[in-house]
Amino acid sequence: MKNIRFSFELITQDGSARRGKINTSKGSIDTPAFMPVGTQGTVKGIFTDDLLKTQTQIILGNTYHLLLRPGINIINKFDGLHNFMNWQKPILTDSGGYQIMSLSKINKIDKSIGAIFQSHIDGKKIILSPEKSIQVQKSINSDIIMVLDECPKLTKNKKILASAIDVSTHWAKRSKIEFGKNDKKGLFGITQGGLYQDLRKESIQKLIEVGFDGYAMGGLAVGESQLDMFKILNETTNLLPKEKPRYLMGVGTPSDILGAVREGIDMFDCVLPTRSGRTGLAFTWDGKVNLKNAKYKNDKDPLDKKCEVRNLNKYSKGYLNHLIKTNEIMASMLISLHNINFYQQFMRHIRDNIDNGTFSSFYKKYIDIFN
């Protein structure tokens, strides 16, 4: 598939829920899609072969963290991130914009330069400009590249949000110039505006004028209520180009995904499946299961009787409870893998129901179970 151009095909709709396919030189991605997070070149605790068995089609890496460790020179010696981490399917890389928010205490923003970080590892000064972010992502051979943006913390202050739109739009223009002409990779713009419809509309219009291969909703999943997130998606997602993929960054729970798919979102990423796995929390078709709970001590049933990935159907809840209580690393590995497998099952069912015109019924059946 080396000569495949980056493209998106909208196959069908059920209400606002969309079923599509993203084509890349590293393979196709069925949407709506969930991307496991491999911030530092690994989805924590999971072998890449096992990710393939869960039918994961794309993962996410992070520009800021990979720039610091192992460094671009090392990744380039392996001819890119795919070879370095033994993953030959598509990779989307975040630009480092989220770290501008999450590591705000060790960075400052200069619109004309970019984000100026003091490394959280060794304190060295790091300048992450829009151009640098794109250069890094192209160098490590990412398939979907995100523009550098300013992602503000949750706020009702319209001046702060308007300033973030101004900075993000300026950086988006510079990112696109640096990206240049490359029909093998996708470049996504990131909208801002918090929970204000007028600001979101302004941000979307400005990015459409620049023109991107896909559009992300940034500045959400930063502490607002699920109801507020769904409301702003309902008000603004339909303003995004119909023929381009739509990505809700950093989301989320199964109920977050259901609600966002209903508003027309195509792509998701979140650390939740593996982070929850490390704390003993599993996601199942009956809802969340806290395997730390003593009531599972004598439970002989597995989390999913049908799952044969890594023989997960042969491990009882009682055994998993024991592994957690004894701080065995196998607990986080098995539960994390189960969670990723469940998420990918969940996305396949969502896609099937959109195909069949039954998404509304599927939504009603499961939205309360996962809330």
C-alpha cells in the first residue's frame, strides 16, 4: 500500500452517526475508530502482536515525549517509529499541544516562536515551534500529523479562549506551510473555543480557510461535564466539512464515545483502557468491573468467555483479583489487554449498527450501562 494516497471515504450515515474509512499507505482505518495511546512508542503493557489480535488498526504516539526520549536521531536510525516499535499499521502523532496545557508549569507560550519548555526530565530548554513539531512528525514517518495548537485549561473566560484560537490559527497556518505538499500523509487542524458555540464556529471557519485533511475538536475532555461536551458537539460538529474525518481528542469512556458518535465524530483516543487496567478496572458489556473488590475473590468466570486473545477467557476474575492483591504485573497486562480488546469490539459493534441503521437502538441500550 506504499503508493496509497491519504483519503477519507464516508460510506453511510445513521442520523448524524457516520461510518467511513480512512486510507493511508500503512493500511486502512474503519471509522468510527478508537486509537490506543502509545505516548512513548508503546501501548503500556501490551505486545504489538496482541494489539493486532484485538483488530486495532491505528495507534497514537506523542511528539513532545518522543522528541525527548529516545530522541529523533535514534528513531531515524530505525527508519521511523513503525520499525522502532514493531508496528507496521498507521500511527497518528499528537503535536505536543496537549503538553502545553498538562505541563503548563514548565513552559511558556510565545505566539511568534511556539512553546518554550523546560524539560521535565533534565531541565533543558526545548523550543517546540509549529515548524519543529511538523518536522519531528514527518521525520518519524507518522501517517496522520497534528498541527501544534494551544489547548487551554477548562475556563469560562472568553478572552483566554479567544487568545488560544488566535495562537492556534497562526500556528496552524505555519504548520501547513511546513507540512508542504504530501498526499501520502494526512495533516489535521485542531479547533478550539471551549464550550462557546460562537468561538468554536470562528475557530472552525478559520481552519477551513487554511484547509486540512481532517479536523479535530481540541480543548474538550479537560474537566467539563459530559453533558456540556455533548452539547457543544451537537452545536458545532456539523460545521466541520462532511468529506473530512472528525477527531475528538482525548476521549474517552464508552459512554463518551457513544454520545460523540451520535454527534458525528469519527475518531477517538484515550489512555483510559490501559490506565484503568493498571488500577484493576475492567470494561465489559455489563459495565465496569472493579476487580479489586473482594466479591470477585471466588469468582470463577472470566471477564469475557469468548475472548481468545492471549487466552484471556481462561483467566478467572478470582485469579485477576489475586494478581492485583499481590501487586503482580500480570494483572495490569491482562486487564489492559482485555480493555483494549473490549474497546475494539465496542467500535466494531458501533460500526455494524451504523451500517444496519440501528445505531439509535444500540445507543439507548448501552448509554446508561456505561455512565
